[in-house]
Amino acid sequence: MEIARKAYSKLQEWKNSSQGKSAIMLEGARRIGKSTLAMRFGKNEYKSHILVDFNNVSRQISENFANNLNNLDLFFQILSLEYNTPLYKRNSLIIFDEIQKFPRAREAIKYLVADGRYDFIETGSLISIKENVSTITIPSEEEKLKMYPCDFEEFAGALGEELLLQYIAKCFKDRVPLEDHFHKRALWLFKEYMLVGGMPQSIVAYLENGRDFAKSDKEKRKILDLYRDDIKKASKRYSSKVAAIFDNIPGYLSTHEKKVVLKEIDASKAASFSKYDEPLFWLGDSMICNLCYKCNDPNIGFALNQNDAALKCYMGDTGLLMSLAFSENEIASNNLYKAIMSGKLSLNAGMLYENAIAQMLRAGGRKLYFYTEYDAEKHRNSMEIDFLLSNESPTNFKIYPVEVKAAKNYTTTSLGKFKAKFKKRVGASIIIHPKALQVADDILKIPPYMTWCL
């Protein structure tokens, strides 16, 4: 089963604009479909393609990089013979898969692109991790394309819901709610997305087994095991801390504030942010997690006021969060799925909703920021905004505060305080809730299945 991915059109844009003058790096977490996409692109867009898998590369190919980069005629001849594939000038694609396992190949891109005969795609996970690039010069000829798990559109497309997506987009544009029947159907689809997630093998297992949540859960647990293996291989300075944070993510997200609290993983008095910054950034750079930073003063360029010591750590995929948060026994009975799909799970529902919204915003190319204000007298936050969006305009800058509500009944106290404090900067306020679209008092209230339209 093939799942249509938006990144495919990005590869087409690169091929047409680059004309062989740059390679492109598909970067993302493990098992999100990078290799599959690259192979599909090679098959459809070129006369021939070769995939060099550095997870299991032959000695002949390793020595080829060591000995023949100064003789590219011989270099390409060996590639062609080893993979029994003819290469055609300007009509062949060479894919370097899992390139983080063989840094020499990444460094060689400079010379291979300059030669100009063929196009090159690199794929890899943990590409941005410092220890994987410390010994090489990153080629300037390398463009980057970040890939994420399937977003809601891609998931819905895999389920054959293209017409429903078109209807959702039109209603969002016209600021009108979906008809009740279609609203319920779209909300059901969103809940499926939360539980199955966006990992392609989870989606395939779900669909090929009659929409069986348990079958997708088995695939997700395999992926979580792969992530734990990657974490064990992280720098010995902090691998145990990375593992501690990773396993505690459901605990952070099930709290009211959802922030990373160091004392929950390290009770010692030495538990400081400086001790845990590298492990946190490792999880972010690996794209296993989506980090959301506090913005101290929401203004032009959120990053200029980013507080690195106050952050939330969301799972990169909500389906994986589901399998990380609940045991196999809890899931096996199907009662948990039934409670979530029927809207009767109060505990942890907010965790899943907010993680899914973070995932959808990140897949749309946005960095994640939130805002809080602490009341020293009451010893608690007096204002909490889940996410901050902006129109990114340097001349007419506007902030769009976003609140995520998993329940149908809620208050908007924080939004009101935020608008009062930053009124000249605020455009529209946005609430994402389980009800149909509403517009009232400069607040746009949308159901979660419309988040991708933002």
C-alpha cells in the first residue's frame, strides 16, 4: 500500500530547480517513510535509480568511497556494476540511505554534485546530532528537506477521505461549520489519527487489518523499541538522561502545565537545566520529539525571546505517545480505544489532543512556542497560552494565541488576559475544541480536524 506524501512535490520542485547543482537531504526520525519516498521518486521520475543502504553496505562500496573519488568514471562504474543498474547522464538518481552511518559519503556529495552527471538524495535520521557530524565538513551543495510522520491530510488521504478534506478546507475558508453529520465524521477521523498516528507502518497495519487499532499498536511498539536503541547509542555523557526524559514524556504531558519538570526524573539537588539541556536538545534534533519553548515577550521574531530553560516536550507522533503512555494490557482490551473514540476518556484526553495539535503545527513548518505568566502570590500560573502563531510580517506583526481544549465546556480566562496585555499585537485568538467551527468576539473556534488549515 502506498501513502501519498506531500514531500514528493517538494522533491519535484528540487529536481526542476536544482538541475543537478545540489543534492537534497531527507531528514527525519526513524520509520517515517524517507527511504520509501526516495525510492518511489527514483522509480517515477528517472530512467534508473540506485539505493545505497549504509546499514548494510558491501566492502566494495566502502572502498569505492575511500579510493576512487578522484576518479569518478571508475567510482560510478563500480556503483553501476555492484547494483546491476545502468546509469544515464542527467536521468539517473543515486540514493544514499541512512547516510549518518557513513559520514564519508555525505562529505563526498561536494564532489559528486560538482561532477553533474546524476542527481543525489540523502536520507537519514539523527543527521543533526553533533557526534554524527563532528568529523566531516558538511557540504554546502546539500539542501535539506525535513520530513515528519504523516500529517492529518496524508492520513485522511490514505483512508480515502479526499472529498471530506476538500469540504473541511472550504468550510474553514468560508468560516462556516461543517454540517453536523460531516462534523461527526471528521471528528471521528481525527480521533483515529490520534490513536493510529502518522507512522506509515502503523497506518498500513491499521488499514490492512480492517482498521484494527491493536495491529497498529504492535507496529508502534516496534518503532518505540528502535528509538530506545538509538537513545542507548547516544553519547555516553547523557544517554541515561535522554532515556529518562523520553520515558517520562507521558507524565509531563498529563500534568496541567505540561512542562518538563526535572525533579521528576532527578530528585537530586543538582537537577538543573544545564545538566539536562543536551539530552533535551538531542531528542529535539533527532526529531523523535517536538520541543515547544516559552516565549518571554511575544513580539516580532519569537526566537529572539525564547526561553531555553522553560519548555514542553511533545512526542513527534501522537500514535507513538499513545503506545508509550499505555501498556499493552491496557490497550489489548480495546476498552481504552472505545473510551477515546466515544469521547468518554477524561484522563489524558487533553494530553493526546495537545500533542496532536503540536504535531500538526510542526508538520506545517512552524516552530513551537507557548506563553505563561506566573503569579507569585498564588504560587501558580495566572495565564497559560498553549501555542503562539504569528503572521511573520515585519511591518504589521500580529500574534495568534492558540488554546487547545479537549472538553466541550471550558473557560477562556487566559485568552482574555493575553489579549488585554498584548492587545496591539494580537490578531485573532484561536481555540481548538471538539465542537464545530464558531466565530465570536474576535475568537476563531475550530475543531481539531481544521488545524492543518491554519
